[in-house]
Amino acid sequence: MASEPAIVFFHVGAFPRYLYATIESARFFNPDARIFLISDQRNTGVEAFGVESRTPESVWHPDLQAFLDRYVHLSVFKRDYERICMARWFHLEQLMRNESLERAAFLDSDAMLFHRVADLFRYFPESAHLGVSKGGGPAFTFVRHTIAPLLNLMLEKFLDRAFLDTRRRLVEARLDNLNDMTFLLLFTGLGDGRGVSYSNHLPIGHIDHCIFANDDGLLSAPNRRHVSRKRIFWEDRDGTFVPSYRSVADGRKVPALVIHFQNGAKRRIRRFNRVGRDSWVPRALRFRYYSYLLN
């Protein structure tokens, strides 16, 4: 188990049903990994998957209060939401310190794993501490050793008046918000190798940035509220429902390593692969339903 990277989820507030499914999928494909849930909710039931629950208070970083005191809200989204999204990185760092974790995959609650994380880490540079998707996307984040430099950057920028004035003008013009993706993008753009932006296309498949993104060269279907939604194709392979995408260029099958069910797509999350007893619904019927739901 020590050789397996840990998997970490963070969620505060009412516990959504889809999070139960994303955690179960992470366990199904990573039976030997330590999985943590940082949450302020109790009796979530995820312990049935061997998940270790931690409260935010139990992983309170020494610099978190300083961040909360310095925080300036520059976003059209709610203050509590943006501040929590930034604070989670402090909680993650403290969890890694408390548990002596060398490697971890940090997932958004609506990002569903369909692969072994240790295999994904083979494509993450040994020298880097943090790896995020394009544009600072944190749906699936590689973490090695520490993200203290990222936290220091956040703390410094909230004391930088010129930086805050620039960000204020951007939000007033409705051009951009100040959020955790802003700092992830800044950190990975420093060019010192500690933070990197990884390619979503790996030799073994695709780590999805957003199911509604239509710039990945993957087949998509029209969507009422968005330009398009990636089409998911399924196989029932030796008792496992295995998803994949298709290349626009040549129709080639592209294994789905992660699917990020963002926004309204959360409603399409199901317990595709179950830990323990399987569903009483026949697999052939489930296969047809999943294909209808996501293709």
C-alpha cells in the first residue's frame, strides 16, 4: 500500500449523492490506495469503501488563519465558495504532513476515476510538486511531497496591492474572477519546474478537463446549455464497465482515465462500478442505460 499514491477528496456542506459514486469509483480502480475525504459532514457512509475521513479542523494548516484574514473577495461567485476553494489547498498540505504522504491525487468531487493512479503518476515529472490541467484546472491534480510554495504565493499575493487592483478591474469588467485556478495558473507559469501543466492526452488515455470542453479533439454531442458534451462509449469488460472517448480525427478509441462531470453533468453520475455486491439490475440492461445516458 505504501507504494500507491493516496487519493484525496475535499467537500464541505451537504453531502451530494454523486460524491459517494466518485469515491466508490476511485476505490474500485485503486483497491490498495489510501483514500481520504476531508469533510465537515458525518455519517457519509464512505467508510464502507475503506475511506479515511478527516475534518477540516483536524488538518488545519498553521498559515490558514493568516490566509483567511488576508482574503479579498474579487469574484462574481459567492465569497464562501471562493474562499473554501482556496482554503482546501491549505487543508491538503496539512493532511500530507500529518499522514506523511509522498504522493497524492487531489480530485474535485465531480471528477470520476477509471484508472489506477499509480499508472498516471508515471507521466508526472519526478521533479515537480504539483501538476494541474490546462488553464489551472484542478479537477485532477498531481501532488508530490509539498505544495507549500503554492500556499506562500497565495499569501503573498493577497498583500500585493498592485496585483489586487489589477484583479479588481478584471472582475469589474466581467473578464475574470480571482479564484484558486488563478493561483494555480500563476504557480505553474513561474517556469521553475515546481508546478507544471500536464497534457490531458496521455499515451494510455485521456484525463478529462471538463466534459463540456470541445477543444480536446474528442467526439461530442450537442448540449442544451453548453456548446457540446463529450460522448462516452462503454464496454463491459470482465465485469468492469470501462468508458472511453473517440478521436474526432480518426474515430480511434481513447480510454477515459478521468471524467469530469462538471455543472449539470453531475446528474449523469451513477455507480457504474460497485465495490462489493453488484447491482440487482442485469448488467446488459445497465450497459444499455449507461450508453444512452452518456453517448
